[in-house]
Amino acid sequence: MKILLAKPFNISDHIQPSLGLGYLATAVRKEHDVEILDCIKEGLVIERIEQEIRKRNPDAVGFQFYTFDNNYISKALAIIKGINPRIITLTGGPHPTAVPEETMSEMGDTLDFSFKGEAETGLPLLLKEITLTAGDKGRLNSEILSTIPGLIWRRNGSTVVNAQVFREDLDELGFPAWDLIRPDKYPEAQHGAFFENFPIAPIMITRGCPFQCTFCGGSLITGKKVRFRSVGHVMQEIEMLYKDYGIREIHIVDDNFTMKPDYAKEFCRKLIASGLKISWATPNGVRVDTLDEELLRLMKESGLYLISLGIESGSDRILKLMKKHLDTANVRERIKLIRKVGIDIAGFFIIGFPGETKEEIRQTIKFSTELDLLRANFFTYLPFPGTESYKELAQSGEIKKVDFSNFYFMSAPYTPAGITREELRGLQKEAFNKFFFLRPWVILRNIAKIKTFNHFKFLFRRFLRWMFKG
């Protein structure tokens, strides 16, 4: 079969290769012809999808599906089925994982299958069955479909959600299909916004998260048990990226890379021993409470220049509601340790969490300015489907239906009681102003990190979107 795996267009602040699609391509390319299409990188707004599908003429199209992709994917699936109803359509990712029945129902006949969680095991099995029936969905064997891990499908008009399978040995997945996603061809608009060296490639080292943060749905996709690739396998990938694609910076996009400090230390030692002149960062963030001085010094020596931390709030009450198992005193202590070692820090904060007051949001803003951070980002709370906080809001009736067409951190689609959308957006702007613009030394430190005029253009566009276009 001719398979097209696509990352939908959206107003994302960062443009980077999709590791998820890269791993799926590796899983199926032995038996099928695979292409990967990054609609963000290529600027493929919905009006251009029909032309792209007709040009590529795929047998199956699979979309990576985040919640904010809902409207785009809905329109794209209708266009694809309008071109040729026999094209098999699939989705996978956080949204169908969190709300599989709703996804299948909302998309209707334009969506044939979805996957819940990791699909590297299930997708090849589904494509094998489809191939055997020559793409005739009416001939698919329901007994076989029922055994495919994570498959979301229809039987007699009802949605069936198969049990997920989590691969223990991540090395068995191989590397993402880097030749199809070409990290060296991406612009200077990576996840972390800033960088030390270019070009950049994201890599995944672990999967799974045991923590209970009420606003996060990560464990729905990858499970609660943290699984690790072997350090040797990770180093093989980094060396390949360095030599074959000229990559000079790595972004570790896991949430739990430092979960086992001894593992992280072994990685750092191997990276130092490799002699590669490469920098690295953790733009998704790591747990503050997993860091010790020995690990931080090894990270610094191996090329780490910036750690991102999910601090989330300056209110201990809100941190407790979020189930962060963290308090502000511990945050202050660990940040002093990180800065003692000489590593820069970016802090992530959430404002507008359910039950939060304006006073507590301003407490978070004040807290951010008291910490020795290079930069900070202030996200408005998003009620991600499937998360604990979303379920509580739905059960209480505080939210009934979320507007997924405006489901962005800069848009404030949800606000807690007593705060309007305009007020929350105003508080978000106040946070950015007080952290950056009322402290010129912070602005100057960040301006000094701008590498090229292209880099400046991406950062300026991001600034306009966050401050004025939400």
C-alpha cells in the first residue's frame, strides 16, 4: 500500500519533525511505501489539502491528532473521502486516545480507524489485514480486528476500543525514519524557541509517566510505567544524526528523562566520551525533584545549556490541587542548585487553573520574577479531554462542550469562576510584561541568544501571536 502519514497544519509556535510519525513510518515501511507530510512546515492550510492528496494518490492517510487539530482534521477527512471513498483514513495521538468514542462519532464515515496510545505494534497488523482484503472494508475480519492492540474501530454501528499494548523494549522500535522527515531541512523555529547550535533534531529516550498531574494526559498515551531505551541505542542514533544529517543540537523531548538519575548520568558520560561537539536541551521540561548536583554537573559537561522546568504555579494551594507533589520552597532550592552549576533555566507556568483566583495568578507572576530564570512561559489552562481536571469539570457541569477550534494556550478557551476570558488574557499579558519587559536585563539576556535574522523573525512572530492575537 501507499501510505501517507501527515502532521496537520495549525498555528503552532514551533516547527519540528514529528517523532511519532517517524516511528510509525519505521514500523510499516518494510511492507509498504510511506511518505511523511508536515503540513505546518509546508504551510498546507486546508485549502491546499485536496491538491496534495490528488498529487500523492495514497491508499491510506493517517493523521497525527492533537485536540487543537480537530477542525482541520474533520475538514481534511471529508476532502479525502470526496476525492476517493476507498482511501483508508486513520488518526492517532492524544485526542483519539483520550476520547475514542467521541472522535469516531464526530468524524463519522470520513474516519475509518483510530489508535489509542502507541501504534507501532497495531498499525502494521491493521495494514496487513487491509491489504489482504484489497482495501475492501466490508471484507475485514472482525475477529482479527479485535486482536489488534489499541485499535479503535466500528462493529455493528458501535465503536470498539481495543486494549493498549506498551512495548517494553523500546530499542526494538528502531529509529524514526529520519530519511523521510529530514531534521536538517527544518527552520529555526524549534520547540524551545532558542538554541545554541543548528540544525536540531528532537529525540525520545523514555516513554511513560507515573505522576498524577491532574492537567496532563501524557500517561493515557504511553502508560504510567517509565520505559527506557538503552543508552547505547540512544548514542547510536545521536551519532547517526550527527554524521548523516549534520545535526549539532539535540532536544530530548521526554517528560521523564531524569526519572532515573543513574541512567541520566550514564547517558551524559557516554555523550562526553563520544567527543561529539553537540549541545542539548530539555524543552519539554524535567521534574525538579529528580535533579542532584552530580547529575547537573555531568549534564553541563556533556553539552546541556538549558533545563526547562514545569513549575506551574507560585501557589502551594494550586500545586496541591494539580497534584504536582511539589512546593514552592523546593522549587526555590532546586533552582539555586541548577544556577550554581551554571545551567540556564526556562520555567513553565499555568494560569487560570480550575478554582484559581486572580490573587493566586498574581502570586504566580510574582514568584516567577523572584526565581533566577532566563525566561518563562505563561500558559492558560487547557481542559485536555481525558485528564482528571477535565473529568471533574465535566462532572460538575462547569464545562459542557469545549470549543476545540480555539484550543490554544494563548486563547484562554477556559476560565475559572470569577475570571472572564478577557481578564485571563490580560493577566497573561501582565505576566509576560512583568517577567520580561519591566526587567530590561532579562530582555537583553534573551536578545543576546538570537542567532540569525530568520531566528529573529520566528521569535517576533511568536511574540505577536502570544501578546496580541490570542
